[in-house]
Amino acid sequence: MKATVIKSTGSWYAVLTTDGERVECRIKGKFRMEGSRTTNPVAVGDKVEIEMDAGEATGSILKIEPRKNYIIRRSINLSKQSQILAANIDKAYLIVTLASPRTSLGFIDRFLLTAEAYGIPVEIVFNKADLYSEEGLGLVKELTALYEKLGYSCTLLSSLAPGPGVTALLERMKGAVNLVAGHSGVGKSTLINLLDPQLALRTGELSEAHDKGTHTTTFAEMFVLQNGGFVIDTPGIKELGLVDMEKAELAHYFPEMKLLLNQCRFNNCKHLNEPSCAVIEAVRTGQIAESRYACYLGIMSGEELDKEYDD
């Protein structure tokens, strides 16, 4: 029987069959850890094959179909392993805020880098518009111009009140598997509740001491939207991880750099201090944003690819 994993809590996995039935399953056999460098061999969004347990309402996962993509982060408890947040994603929505809590440009850029590496389209959603000053709204306008020039759609809205932005967002999610990601406290679950009030996801308050969100979503979970699409709510992301990526490949995942790679004098140019480097020249002339190049330099200089960016 074919099914899609919609929730993982460690040893049990909730799956949705092609008939729309929810079944609680365990992994059958020893494939659980074979060849896996992740803490969760089965992830939300995985397409699986199951069989029902004899005389029970539960089932067993027999096989995982090949994934078309996935989003991964470093495991909080096992730093040398990674955790797959979700798989087989049609589009990711990165929820960011410029206040309460502030999302850094470094975090945004590294999420986009991760998504580029795994072939996942991203839309940036600037949430909590009701809290922004005129200066804040001006910054949103600047960042929107920066990221839309790179091919990333941007939306400004407030998850506290419905409006045209929310309606349009729901329409774009129709018929697709959508990942909602971001730091704790940026309003992911609140926004999902606004998109589909029947879901009634639990939401949390910000910590007054640190202006950080509390982790109300412990495990990733996929929900069926009334319009026929799916939305995956994820735990607040602090760490992002890129696996099996060489630094020599890094520039290929910055769209603005990728366009210039064949214009550098040297085929193996690292875009650090080489003469006649098209990327460095583009930074000098403003064609490439300094913030984006700073992210690239940070990784090339030895910063861990999964470094935390939630200052």
C-alpha cells in the first residue's frame, strides 16, 4: 500500500494512504540505520510502502521511495549527525521577521543556499508587518528588491489578521507540498492557522528575557489544507546543514555568482582575491550585494556550514 509520511515522533510514523486513511506505523526490518547519517531515516513527506499489521489498526513501513529533495539541519543532540526536516517539497516558505525576534541576513542567505543545493524553490515571507516602523518597512522594501532580483519572491504580511497577502499565499499553496520554516517565534504556526483555521495549531509566546520564540512545534508535521494542498509545519530552525558539498561548488548555489562564473580569468577561481575575478568586480560595482558576498566569504574562510545564525 502506498502512503505519505505526515508525522514522525521517533519510533512511530503517521502516514496518509492514497485512500486518505491515517495509519500509525513502525519501521519494519533493519533498513532503519543502514547507510544513514541522519537521526531520522524516515522523514515527513517521504513516499513509502506499508503493510497493515495482522489484526491491528497499525502498520509497518517496508520501503522508502527515492526522494526528489529534502531540507536538512544539524542534529541538536548529535552534532556529527543530521536531521532531515522534510522531504519531497514543492516549495519552501521562509518566514522571517525584522523584530521580535529579528532574523539575520546570514540566516536567510544560508537557508536559501541550502534550498538551492537541494533544488527547492523558496519564497521569503516577511511576517509581523504590524510591528514595523517606517524604517522597518523601508528595510523590507530594500530586502525585497535584493532577493526578488535573485529570483526569490517576497511577501509582506501580518499573521495576526487576514488580508490580500494571506489569501494570495493560500492560493499559491494550492495543490502543492509546502514547507513553512524559520526561527521559533516568527509566527509559522500562527500563519498556518490563518491559512486554515480548522487546523488550530498550538502557538507560543516570545521569551521576554531573550526575545526568542518558544518551541511549540517539536516534530515536523504535514497537514492537509482545505484547498487541496499540503503544508508542513517545522520546529524552529537554529542550525542549518549542508552535507556533501565542496567549497569549490559553493558559488554555484548563489544565483548572482553562478551567472558570472564563466567570466573569471581562471576556471578554478575561488572569488577571494584572484585577479580579473568577475564576482569580486560585481561586488565592487554593487551588482552583488555585500551581505551576500560576506556570507560566501564566511563559509569559504572556514565557518561551519551549519553555523547558528539567529543573533
